[in-house]
Amino acid sequence: MISAADPQPSTETAAFAEGLSRVSDNLTRMRHLMGRRMIARTAIANTVPGLETAHLDVLDVMGRIEGEITVGAIAETMRIDPSRGSRLVTDLVSRGVLRRDASQEDGRRSLLVRTELGDALLTELQAVKRSLLVNVLGDWPEEELSAFSHLFEKFISGFEAVYPGGAGRPSPT
């Protein structure tokens, strides 16, 4: 884990320090914006009112799990307690967003699959997110958008490399 006591780069220049400061300040601004979870709240209101934003996190991580999708795999990917993962999944099943299927590898294991309603909710989430991004990035030149998308992916991958198992709960998106 990274801490304040970790050494600073020995070759840090004033420009590097200024760049780090700008990134840090903007991460705080972005965290405040994302903390409001407006994308998730809009998608929920448009499709399945009454869900929590954490329910959308379940749907999101399901797309990133390789292999069988189980409650345990969801909890691990979300970096939450298995009992919390189980409660979220149970609620999604009871609302018809997910269904349980038997594993072909182990009949005692339940696999999770999105229903039509779950697909609609995920589609709405993606549509709301795309609309927001078009509003924010729509007037950027293609070269800037391309550069930003590659650099942003590199930035996020760097975080994942520093915290491969996750340090605590994921930030809300």
C-alpha cells in the first residue's frame, strides 16, 4: 500500500510537481462529481426505480468477471464483503434484474445471469453515460479525445497496478 512516507521521485522537477498537484486537485473535483452518482441515479429512475446505486455496480462488474459469475466472484471484484454481495444479488434476483442458473461444472453452485430487465437497465446506464460524455467531450477535436482516452486508460491501469487487490471499497462512479 502507498503511504505518505513513501519516497518521492529523486528526479522530481518543478513541472512534475505542478503536474502532480493539478492531477491531485482534479481527482478531488472528479471524486465529488462522481460521488453524487448522477449517471447511476438517472439510469435507475428511468428503468427500475427504488434500486440502490450499488446494484448497478453489480451489473457493471459482471461484465468484467472471467469465467462463472457467482456471488463470490462479484463480491471479490467489487472488493466488498461476501455477505454484502449476497444481499445485493438477492435483492436483484427478487426484483427480476438477475436470475440464478445452475452451474454446468458444479450443480451445487449458482450462476448469475442478467434478465431482460437487467439488460435494459445496463443499456440505459450506458446510454446515460454516453449522453453525458457526448455533452462533455462532443466539441473536442478527435486527436485530443484519442490522446485523452489512451492516457486516461493508462492512468486508471496505473491505479489498478498499485492496488491490484483493491484497497478497501471501490470509489463510486
